[in-house]
Amino acid sequence: MSVHELARSIGSSRLITDPAVMDSYRRDEAHLAEPGHPAAVMLAETAADISEALKWATAHRVPVVTRGAGTGLAGGGTAVEGCLVISTTRMRSILEVNPDDQLAVVEAGVINADISRAADEYGLMYAPDPSSFEISTIGGNIATNAGGLRCVKYGVTRDSVLGLEVVLADGRIVRTGRRTVKGVAGYDLTSLLVGSEGTLGVVTSATLKLQPKPKRAPVTVVGSFDSLRSAADAVAAVVRDGIGPSLLELIDRATLRAVDDWKRIGLEDNTAAMLIAQADGVDADAAAAAMQKHFERAGADFVAVSQDAAEAAQLLEIRRLAYPASERLGQCLVEDVGVPRSKLPDMLESIDRAAAEHSVKIMTVAHAGDGNVHPTFVFDRTADGSAPEAVWTAADEVFRRALELGGTLTGEHGVGVLKRRWLSLELGEDSMQLHRSIKAAFDPLGILNPGKGF
């Protein structure tokens, strides 16, 4: 095998072979055990580049790992030994914004937030907004089916992807999906590829559904509670009442304390949890008033309603600071189990119990409105990023409890390396076999992101 052959095909300026430079492409934000060493890193600029690279990889049976900005939290973008890493960060053109059809066509390396900035000129927005929206790429968002704060109302990435351009393992370029509102011709390959974590093909561009921006600024409701249970009960009441918030987030005390130590937000001594909610429809005032009542009935010791955009931005910044605030305290293992929304109180109590029983620091935030819980396990930093056994034991209990409650191992971060060992518990062997058959149809040699997912 010679990477010089590939360099001649795509141009040597797009291929990195210096080990020191390649080191920054070896891992994502999961900080798991030591990743493999790539044979080369390709800085792709076009779908044709990727096609040539995959033809070469197929001919030489070289494993391929695709990465965007490296913001993944499950190890899906970590290198395997001797692989070709394909970076899509140079593919950052917004090819089209079509206000009449309310869609955009963008390359895989476009930053999530830049899509909404481009759509904003036409009174539109791209709805999915992961906490990393200012730095994560749409290709990475598609790979993991990323969610975000607004997803309780507008859905996750899959709900906003109309079609894809994808390079298959043998180098063929295929297009899936449509530009129309409706379309049922053939199998839904677009939905299959969204969330496949680079195991079925390399996404090079996407046709995305845009949403009309709300005509008015959202109304924000914030409540503080003296227990996680009462905060979760308030969430359950809001959901049960059918209010339909555009955002409903929960932050526990450990996370609030970490943010307060860093940014001085004025955390009260008795605050065990905070809820931040928004409503953005024509009935936003009524929805906010109803959420305020549910917060108070669940035992909130403080509730405030605001239409001030600056104040709302400050509150949301507290939520977006959760992960960096955790990182300041040590190494982080970030999870994202999902449970039926009625089971959110039970899940939060189970997380607290696992933390206490195993003496592990767990800091929890949640997209509470859709039952997606992010317990972050914080431990002392190690040279190879490996977590102590107590952390894995506590994480195992959290995963199993989520499944017992009718939930899932991952709501938006993906399986990657991190959750591979538990995946069969959720899917079952027959479903796992079906997954393997699909993988074989797309990638018969198994060269695409091996060792990830199932």
C-alpha cells in the first residue's frame, strides 16, 4: 500500500502524512483510550476527492474514518490503526438557500450556526441546535443525528434532512432523498444514513429543511427547585398538559455550581435544579403562563417570566456552558440516555443513586422536554483518557436503568466506541444481525469506520 498513489490522484497538498500534524486528527471529544495512528489524513475539498480516496482505500483494503470538527462525544471520530482519516472541514460552501421551497443545500463541513445565519436573511432558520452549534459541522451532526435545545419542538437532525450526497465505500457517488415536501419512492435511505456514524458512507452535502423564524421573540420561563424530583415533576406536568414549549432544559446543582464558580451567576444555596423553558409561537404568552403555573405547583421556590432577549440569551448561555464548566473540573465521560418523558423523575433519581453508591461525581443536564438526559461523569485526568472502574460501573448502572425504563442508550451523541458494549442490550441479537446485513450491503469489505457502532 502506498499513500503516494493517493497523493498523485488528489494532489499532495491535500494529504498529510507528518505524524505530528496527524496527531490532532486522531481523536474527538470523547477522550477515550489511546486511538490508533492514521496512515494519512486527507483534507477533502470535493466529493470527487473523497470518491478517489475511497476507490484507493477499497483497492488496498484500508480502513477509513471520516471526521468533521472533532466535537463528537462518543468516540465515533477516533482513528483506528493504519486508517485514512478523511476531514471534511474544507467543504464549507453553502451552495443554495431557497426561500420559496424553504430549504438549503450545504457541504458537509459547514458549521451548524452558519446555516441559520444564512437562512436568517430570508426570515428562516435551521432548527437543530446542538450545544456545539457554533463549532460542529453539519456532516458531524448528520453522522450522529444530533439534537439540541430546540429539538423538543422542531425535532432532531433527521427531521430536517431532505436528501444527501454520499460517497459509498467503493467510491460511487449517490444522491438520496428529494427537494419536495412529500416523497415515498424507494426505501428511505436518507433516514438510514442519518445517524449511521460514517459506517455506511461519507456524507459530502445535504439538502436541509428550513423553518420560518418565529414572528416574535420567545418568552422565557426560568424556575429554581430545591430537589431534582420536583423539577422533573414540573417537566412531566408541562408535557402532560400539551403546552408544546420550544425549549425545556434542566440543569442540576452540581452543574450550576461549576458554572457559578467559573462565571459567578449568583447561585442560591438551596437550589438543587433549574429549569429553563421557552415558548415561541403566537400563543407564547399563554404557554409561558401555563408553564409558570406548573413550575409553581411542582414546588418551585422561584419562577420568573421574561420577554427580554438579552436576559434569555444569558440564561441559555448557562445551559451551553454546562460541558465546558464540567471540563474545568477534570476528565469527562459525557452520556446521553433517553427515557420516556414520564420516566424522567425516576431516571434522574437513579443517576443520583449511582453517583452516591460508587462515589463518582456526576453532573447532569437534560433536554428535559424530550427525555434526553446528559449525565457527565467527571474524574481525574489520566494520560490515556481512560476512566476508573468505578466510573464504568456507575455508567453501566445508568445505561441499564435507562433501558429498564423503556429508554435508549443514546438520544443524540451516537454509539461510537463508547456504547458499543451495551448496544445489543437495547437492540437484541436479531436486530443486530439485521444491522450487520445492512452494513455489508453498503460496505462489503467493512472499511468504513470499523470498530464503531455495532
